Amino acid sequence: MHSSLPKYVKLSAIPLAVLVFSLPACSQTGQSPEVGALVKKSLGDMVFVKGGTFTMGDFGPQVTPEKLPYTSQHENKPAHQVTLDSFSIGRHKVTYADLDVYTTATGKPSWPEYKLDKLQKVAGNPAGVPWQMAKDYCEWVGKNSGEPVDLPTEAQWEYAARSGGKPVIFGTDNGKYESDRNLPSVDTIKHKFTAPSVVSLYLYLVGQYPPNPLGLYDVGLDGRDWVNDWFAPDYYEHSPEKNPTGPATGTMKVIRGAESNQQGTAMTVYRDSAPPGGYVIKLRNGQTIGPTSVNLTFRCAVQKAGPL
């Protein structure tokens, strides 16, 4: 680095603060080039979502000719009014390539650790992780960027999936679920995107199909997204109107999005839950598999009312 000081000026005569702020930014933050690139990419990937008021939950009775709900769930009823401040949310889900930068930088073990889950790892696929790892990753991006990055709340997720709370039932470009047009078929995944071992999970490379009108890719598809909220099946009955954040405590976390290729679970109003550490699968012979979180994916959000 070339100094801008006169040749014969003694360093002792220069205030320490001046010397500190003349150093390159990477020396101040300690970021590696890989971390700096990921942080820059993560913030550049954020879509600003202007706040507003919308009807959250199963809005079927308000818009369908038969005045019937879209789902038989009781967890997503009653539909209720919610008002959100503005925020920003990731255009894409976090991928395994992104996660590898994080685990290397923080000294954490490469993920996934579970041997069967390792078979599902593809660099460009959405990363399947336990809830705490998803939250830690987003907060780490925030720490390295100086922005308030976290997981989105459930209300933010649904509002963004519906492109600002519009009455759309699928978070696709046209609000419809159309195989091999705005999402891949199982056969397409098998032959185009990744190894056959992940076909049953219906996971594929992020960003391959048209985004929703807000600009978000794979909303409600390509894995089941973690959000910040604890889950309670009756939460909608007493949810506050302004910026709801879910129950104060719980044992399950809210997940949003499709289970494999099931159209019903891909709906923008469908609610589900999962243990924060992932699923333990019990086999017919009594043995167990897991815990596994390979299809529990996420995207980050910036909890700031103004654009970045």
C-alpha cells in the first residue's frame, strides 16, 4: 500500500484514528475475499418490499366463486388483517455453495454431516439446515455487512410470496402451478438438474424458473422454508395486527412451502411446522433415520424499513 504521507513525516505525529481509517476496509473487518464476495452478493440479492396491509391466511372465501377455503387446514384460519413495515428479502434461497463459505469462515463443520444427507448436496441447490443454523447464517451476514439481517417472519414470508399481499395462491410468475413451465417436473429434475437421489425430495438448482412479480424465485417451491416464528396452530385466532412475530415460545418452528411435489403444500397460505433440529424418521422396522433437515431451506431478510 502506498502511503499518502509526506516522505519525512514521523508516524508518531499522526493521530492514531487517522491511521486506522486510512487502512483498507478488509483490514478493519477481517473479512476474507470469499466472505466479502458472499456478503456483497447477499445484500445485492435483497428485494425491497414496501410495507402495507393485507389479509393473511386462507383468503379463499373472499375470492372464490363458491366462497370456499383453499385448504382444509385450521392452522391457517381465520384469515385476518395484518399490517407490515417495509423490509427486504432474499431474491434466492441460500445455497450449499453459500453455506460452504459460511462454515469455512466460522470454523464450523462442513454441512450436512449426516451421511444420507450428504448424498443430496449440490452446490447450486438450496441448503437444507436446522433452524438455528439458518438463523445463525443470516445473522452472520448481518454482522459482516452492518445490516440487520435475520430470517423473515412468517407474515413477511407470506406477504412477499404474494407479491405484497395480493390474493394469489401460488408464488409463481402467474399465480398458477404449472409443471415444466414455472416449476420442474420430477422427470426434468432427474435428467437436468441434479442426481437421481434427490428426486424424491423435489429439490433443484435455485433460480431456474420465472420469479413471482416481486422478483422472488422458488417461492413455496424447492424446499420448505424456515421463518423466525415459533408455531402454534391457533396463532391466527389472536395474532396482533401490526408486525406479528409469532408466539413467544414453542417446540416447533413454522415452515412454509411444498412437501416434495405436492401442489397443496406449495400454496402461499399453507402452514406447517417442524422441529428446529430437523426431522427424525421412524422406519417400519423400528429403526430411525436422522435427524435430517435436507429439505428445510431458507432465505434471509433485512429488518429495516428503508431500502439498502
